[in-house]
Amino acid sequence: MTDCGCEKARRDLEEYLRDEVCKTKHSDITEHLDNCPGCRDEALVARTLTDVLARACKETAPEELRAQVLAKLREAHPAH
Ligand SMILES: [Zn+2]
């Protein structure tokens, strides 16, 4: 297993979610997300944010939205 590591995975996460990374990198990140719950949550937040932002006409600051999404995630996974 060649885990690319949390730092790299998170650095590339935005591009990954926009499908802008190359195929090799993409599978590295997918593999990392499969093995790392922390980064999987981070990816989920980022994906949710992207969706929310696409719908919300920038009425709320991205930082507030991020906090809201994180709070929701923590409610869903209290042990995290
Ligand atoms: Zn990780």
C-alpha cells in the first residue's frame, strides 16, 4: 500500500473533488480516503461545502458555512 499521507491528500483535496487531478494522483487520494477517517470527513465537508455554496447565493460567508457543516458532522459522529 502506498499511502500518500494526510498532508498531501488534504492539499490535493479541492482539486480532487473538482476532478482536476491526474489519474495516478486521483487513485492515491481515493486510497488514502478509504484508509483515513479523518481525511474522509474532511472530504465530506469539502464536498458538502461545494454543494451548499453552489446553491447559496453567497449570502453566508464560506467560513460560517464551513463551521456549520463541521458542527453538523460532529453531531452525526459524536465520538469523532
Ligand atoms: Zn488522512
